[in-house]
Amino acid sequence: MKHIYNGLIAMTLLIVLSSCSKDELSNPSEDLSYTVDLSIVIKNDVAMSREILDLINTHRVSLGLNTLALDQQYASAYAVDHTDYMIETSKINHDNFNLRSQALKDKGAIRVGENVAFGYKDAASVVNGWLNSPTHRNIIEGDYSHSGFGVFKNQDGNYYFTQIFYLK
């Protein structure tokens, strides 16, 4: 019984602590202008991001999928901007995903997806959380070629994660 209860708690935390989005969710009637200062990528925890990307690429290769290239420019700037926003609002979300998606499409992306999370302590735990969620797994295993990151801690020392995926 304790095992089932712990499993329910873990599933609830997974749902609360992570989320995903695909570009099909965007609303084309909204104003899609979006700009961000590319220098904000300096806030990103590059070591953690590379570790996440390595774990995701290892998973993708095990399925016969291509590896994702790290985009440290636009996708990462958009991801950092969104992570800042989540920290400011104190909640994980995909608010304005359609703007990030359209901005990448304006730069040549064909398809865009996004995973977000909060509270995981390391790369392995956040990737594990995403892989144990069918919707996040679908994004990770999707037809993408590049990925950008916004991974850093809030003032309380808790990590927030935004990973943007796109096909170019």
C-alpha cells in the first residue's frame, strides 16, 4: 500500500513539476511580435544544460533518432527569457509559447516544442521526470534537430527549466 501511495505522490509531483507544449497549441490570431536581448543567455547554467542535452541525445540515439544540436543563440535566449518569466510568476507554464514558436519559425524553424519543469536538483532527475511523462517524452522523441535552454535557480536556490526544441 505504501508503494502505491508513494507512486501516486510521485505522479502528482511529476504533473505539478513539469509541463510541455507543441507549436500546434499556438493561436494564430494573436500578435506574434517577440524580441529578446540575445545576451541574456549568459544567465543559463551551461553545464547543466549540456548534461541535460547529453542525456536526451543518449536516449534519442538509443531509439535510432538523430541527436539535437545545442542552439546557444535564439532558442536559448527565448528559453532564458521564459525561465525568467516563470521565476517572476512563481509557476511553471507555457505562457506566450506561441510567440517563442513563431519567433523561431521566422528564423527558419519548421516545428517547435517546449518542455518546462521546476524543482529538480540535477540533469538526470529532470530528464527522468520528462521521460516518465508521455507528453514530455513525445517532445523529447519528436522530429527536432536543435535545442535551446533556460536553466537556472531562483533566489531560493530552486532550479527552473525551459527546453525549447525545433526542427530546421
